Amino acid sequence: MSARHLTVIEQDNASGGVSFWQAGDNHSVADGRGVSLADYIHAMYGMIRQAGARRVLLIGCGGGTLATMLHRARVRVTMVDIDAASFEIARTYFHLPAAIECHVGDGAAFLRDTPARYDAIVLDAYSAGTIPAQFRRASFFRLAKSRMRPRGAIFLANLMAADDHDRAPDRIARLMQAAWRDVRLHDADGYVNRNVVAVAGAVRDLKPPRLTMRPQRQARSIARSLAELTFRLPR
């Protein structure tokens, strides 16, 4: 297997923590119950819970930690991923519940074909460290909006910033503005190679989320990281 496609599952026997690596990129890190140890996952979980979402679509699986956390909060979750192996990894190593509806396929194609309407849609899909091209178009965001309920729904995207000068998240946020008037970035300057969550739709009443589902380890550090993050407008 080439380094480009190498998948590694790393388990810390002392703590029970599990990490999912693919082609050198970390796709998930969780405690022994499948609760994420990544601050941005807890941020998205908090926003979805604030919005009162009951039906959520996740595009991109990774270790499935966000899906697992939402399921435990009695949220109905559907996941779509182009790679069937991601679902097997999530079930085997990250405690993804069997009750979660999983579809193998392209997220944009799934949205075109589904008659369902969602309270929240989350885009967290990467290939070779980059968001696939079909998810970086204004037409995709308009399609996503058409599959969301007309009131109270939110759209979230996990983006990456290399440093404070990297405007890639802001460019995606401006594309999102073709579909939604209100778009914000949940971010904190001063960090390299950081996750930035773009959120659109019914965002006016959202507050910067705090830790509400405590993992078995690193809870204090995750809580501190969340406290540093706030909403800003696209630059």
C-alpha cells in the first residue's frame, strides 16, 4: 500500500484513546467511548445542540465521533462518505452505533437525490488534505440549502487554516454567502494548522459553544481551547 493511501489506527492502551490516520492526516481522535478529543468537533456538536436540530446529515465520516455524540443526545443522524472503509473503521474502533444510517457515495450526489430535509448539514470531507472540488462551489451550497428546513436550520463546514494569513476559510465562507445571508467563522487567531468552523443559516442567536459532553480524558484542555474560540465575519 502506498503512503498516499496508508491507514493507521493508533490506540493508547494506558488511556484508551484512539486515533485514525490516513496518508499522514489525522481524521479522528477519541476517548475509549468514541467521544471526540478534538475541540472543533465539540464546537460543531455544541452549535447543533444550540440550534435544536433533530435530524442531521454529516458529509464525511472519519472516525464518526460527531455522529456518535449526536446519537447519544438522541439526534437522528445520517452519514455519507465515498469510502466504505471509513464506516467500518468508525464502527470497529470508534464505537459508531449500528443504528446510525450510513450511505456510501458522493455527498453532493446524495443531496441531489434525497427528498429528505435536515435541521443541520455538516461538511467534513477531505481527500489528500483538501476539500474535494465539488464541495468548493457556490452551487453546492445552494443545493445544501435546498435540502434544509426553511426555518432554524444551520450548515457547518470544517475548514483548515495554515496560519493567520491563510484566507482559504474566508474564501469558502464567501462562497457560502451565495446561499446564506448570515455566515460566520468560529476561529481563534494565533495558531497554525488549525480547524476553522464556518457556520451559516440560523446563526444570529448562536453563542460560542462550551464543552457539554465531557470525554474521559483531556476535558480541561478541550474546554480551554473552546473558551479561546469566538465567531467572526469572513474577511
